[in-house]
Amino acid sequence: MENSKKCKQLATQVGLGLRPSHYSEILNGPRRVSWFEVVTENYLNSWGLPRKHLHHIRSQYELATHGVGLSLGSQPAYRLDYLKLLKQFIHEFEPFIVSDHLCWTSTVHHNSHDLLPLKKDEKTLTAVCQNIGSIQDFLGQTIAIENVSQYVCFADEEMEEVEFIHNVCQKTGCKWLLDINNVYVNGVNFQKDPYAYINQVHTEHVVQYHIAGHTPCDDYLFDTHRGPVPREVILLAQHTLGKLGNKPMLLEWDTEIPAYDQLLEERARLQHLLMPATQHSTLKTDEKSPYASLSI
């Protein structure tokens, strides 16, 4: 299961995504961050230098792993060879959280290389819960599932996303990696209030947050994980922490990745603004949502 003690210890710390271009500064420079998140697939089939570097980093830092390959909404949802590698990886590096996306990415013969949305209905709920249950049983490990950004929706859905994820967590015992930027992006794209979304989330399900930048594209937002986190997402994050409490938070910066010093500066800004929320929150949970007045 996820290491709840370690999650509690890191609950007021903003972590960074681990990138090979930053290995040298991470290993040879001063220790200025408490934990890193690793994209699982970057290391599962690597037995050379990347894995050697990761062992060195793990000796100094805590790690969380974040995958893109479980395809929780597919049937079948996973490959046994993938799960065997993942189980070995978990045993080897002892991450405090193991996560993947609540979506589907592949069929038996095709991988989309994209995080495709699920239809929120009872049929999908049953399939997803069966998949997660089987995966957790095989791994001997509770996983966390992330809400994804999306650009299309199903007209005949039976549940809102929060209800769907709540049901998944209740039925499987899995946890929720709450991506705050994705909540905001989807809110704008589908004209839904992201503050109302956060107000419905059950805090006991959430073990980690993601926060990131996005890119305006005509009349919608594109989840690019590029650039500093914009004001509107920081405001939503302040509200989230005030409502749900502190959890380990990851700064995602995956496009046009900056120099390590610049990344650390952005991390320090978020650390100051968001941790702990009780000192820095500018919003009260009973205030009228500022959603309509925020500029993009």
C-alpha cells in the first residue's frame, strides 16, 4: 500500500519531476528538494545508466512513481509482463506512492500514446474497478489514480467525474492523485466550475496533488505542463489545500523543460504560496467562487 507515514512527512513539500538533464545537478549540488516523481516507463526496461542514476538519486531522495501504461479503462487492462516489471521496480525502489491515470491508452493490438477519457457510467465503473482490483492484488500495492485532462466528453454519461472517482476509491480501496491543473483545464473547456468540483472531493481519498501550467488555444485550454503555474491554478490550489488539507504536491513541467535552477525557483514560489495552506490561503471555502472573474 502507499506509505501513509511518508506521505504525511512530505505533506508540506512540493516535489519535482525527475528529468535526465538535471541528474548531475541533483546528484552533485545541494539538496534543495525533498522528493521526485519518476515516470515509470522511463526505467522499467532500462538496466543501464538510467537505472544506475535512479539508484543514486533514491539513496538521497524519496521517490513517487507515475505511470502511463496501465490503461485502467481497457479490456484487458494490462499485460502481465508489464506488471511483473512494475512489481520488481516497486520492490527495488520502494516509492511512497505508485500512480497511473484514470483513462485508457491501448487495445490488444494498438497503443494510442495518449490519455483517452472514460465514459462515466456503471459499465465502465465495473470494468475499471475489476482492473484496479486485479492490479493491486498482483502488485500487493495500493495504487493512486489521476483525473486526466480531456477535450471531448460523452453526451450520455451517468455520473460526474467526482462521483465516478469516489465510487472507484470506495470499491477498490485505491487512492486519488488529484491533478488541480486538470480540474481547472476541464472546467474552462466544458464550462464547469472547478471550485464546485473541489468542494465535492473526499479528502480521505486524496494522497497527492499535481499542479502545472497550461496553454490557451483559441477558445480552450491545452494541458501542456509548460511554463510557470498561472495565477488561476494557484488560486484553485489554495482553495483545494484549504478544503482538503496538505498532501505531497508535484510541480509538473514537461514541455520546454527549463534549467534546474529555474525549476527550483518556480518550486520555491509554489512552496511559499501554497505550503502550508493555513498560512497562505486567500480563499475561504464558503466564499463565492471567483471562477467567473478569473482571467486566463
